[in-house]
Amino acid sequence: MREAMLPVYAPPEEVFVRGEGMRLYTEDGTAYLDFIAGIAVNALGHAHPKMVAALKDQADKLWHTSNMFRVPAGEELAEKYCANTFADQVFFTNSGTEAIECALKTARKYHHVNGEPHRQEILTFSGAFHGRSFAAINAGGNPAYLEGFGEPMAGFTQLPFGDHDALKAAITKDTCAVLVEPVQGEGGVRSIPEHCLVSLRELCNETGTLLIYDEVQCGAGRTGKLFAHQWADGKADPDIMAVAKGVGGGFPFGACLVTEEAGKGMRPGSHGSTYGGNPLAMAVGNVVFDEMMSEGFLEGVRRTASNLQQGLASLKDRHPDMVEDVRGKGLLVGLKLKSAPKPVQQLARAKKLLCGVAGDNVLRLAPPLIATDADIREAIDILDACLTEAKAQES
């Protein structure tokens, strides 16, 4: 049946027909513990009753008007984000890639209206992933994603991850912005320490460079704060931020958040989206936001994340010949293995645990934020068995 699908993915044979909470179910009722959550998307798990109710209620009333007309639920959600982040204004999109496109355009436009149109260069970092559009793959710089799509797009310079001296030397009079993930996902689940984010903020201030965060994967409560950079207590706030994935909890939408200053060039006609901020997405988005900001929710994420990280550390101790390191932050974490992670991922799936992989030989875990201690223990026990089995297969 997949012959009619463009073969850009190679999924396993399992077909999931239903989800509930932390689990996905195949047609015959087999349950799988979901520790990848649609790549950090299903933040509140599967079929969250409040999300389902909001979507059904909105579906009975109005699906789409386009941005020719006001969407009150979108205005409400934008106000919530602005009240709880650095941002003064929000543009809603359908995806993280679109949020990145908006962020890049906003940064370029800012310098244009400031009388410095030559400031077009965007600095990014090795291991980055910012989406699959032309601009996004050039920002990410992964040769595998660029191959076959023509000459590299001008205006992007990639720097070594974590090299502050290289970054400082790279900023010139032509630099527009620095684009960075506070926690890299695809690049190997690498977290940038808060003091480095603070130094980055200071460097951008000194040079008049805009700071753009890509929190598409690490935002939406995944690190135990609403957004990952907020661990720096307001000392490393960006000028522009792209978000998606978890903010919709499974319904496709993203957003570009900006300060009033950074967004001053974006006026009627400078950007747009037919579906972005549609009534269905906004109905769900308000529920997700309210749940994440409810009393004790993020505290619970932090506690669960601590338990997961302790469990992963125990796996490193028990399997030193297989596990090199534990990486990440909050509930976006990974085991850096000493060999390719795919065999362990496949063994885990055979034992009914779903997880992901990332660059640099990392087995990636990004469970729904509603994971319990029992879920954590079950996942760690399965991974323990998988690592033992994988070692035996390598011998």
C-alpha cells in the first residue's frame, strides 16, 4: 500500500490506530509505551480528553476563515504567550519550519528598516536542525539534507557547536542574527548551559545582532520550564523565537514570538499564512497552554525528568561498554552509545517501547510530559534488557 507514497520515509511495519495517554495501540490491541511522542509533539499524551473536547466543540462551529478575518481564540492565545515570555507579539504558523521561516524573515527585515540592509548573514551551529524548507536546510547545514538541492543558499554561516570564540570572531558588520537551539534535538540531544546562553545574549547586545532561539523541540514545557531558555532567569531572553511541536500537543501548529522592537519591520504584506492560527489549532493550543501553566504541572515535569535521568545514569553504570554518556535536559534526553543506536531502538520496539535516535549515536527519549514514575521504571527496565541483548549480538 505504500507504493503511492513518496518514499522519503522508511517506517517499520507497525501501524497504530489508537492512542491513549502514554500508549499507542495497533489494530490487534497490542500496546506500546510511547517514549518519543511523535518527536516531542504529543506533550499531553494521546487523546487528552480536554484537547479532544475542545477540538470537537470547535469542529462543530468553524474550521477556517484565513487571516483575512480575526480569530478571537488566536488573539487570546497570543496574549497568554506574551504574558508568560519575553515576547510582545506572536505570529501563528502550521509547523516549526514555517516558524523558522518567519523568524529569519523578521530578523532580515529588522535590519532593513533600521537602514542596514547589508546585515543579512545568519550564524548557526554544527548539529543544528531547523526544518526542511530551503532556508531551513541551509541554516541547519547538514550535508545529507542539502545534497541534490543545488548550490548552498547565501547568507548562512555555520560554526562549531559550543565554540564561543569562533562565534565572537564570526560576528561582523554584515551579521544579522545568531540562530541556536538551547537544546539540540536532531544533532545529538546536546544542551547549552545557561551561562553560555547568557554570554550569547550579551554578545548579541554588544554587536547589535539579533538572537533567535529555535525551541521547536525543546520548548513547550519539555525541560521543566515553559521554554528552555527560561532556566537562565531572564538573563538570556531572545529577540525572536520559533516554537511548534508540543505547543499543539499533536495538532499541527507553531508560532514565531518576537519583541516589539525585533518585529517592527513586519507590517501588512510582509508575511502571511493561509492556515496559520486557524480556529481548530487555536482551540487546541489554548487547552495545551492552560494545562502546562496549571498549578504543579511543570514541577511534575521536573520531578519526572529527574527520575528519568537517574534511570539513564544507572544504565550507563550497568553498561559502560555500551553507553558513553547521558545527554539532554528535562524530558528531552538521550543515551550516547558507543555504536549505532538503531539496533537498540529496534530491540526496544520489539519489546513494545518506542524511542527515537539522533545524531552522534544517540538514542533519543522524549516521552509525553504526563509520564509517571511507573512509566519511567518500565522504560528503563526495557532499555536495560535491550542493551544486554545488543551487547550479546555484537559479541
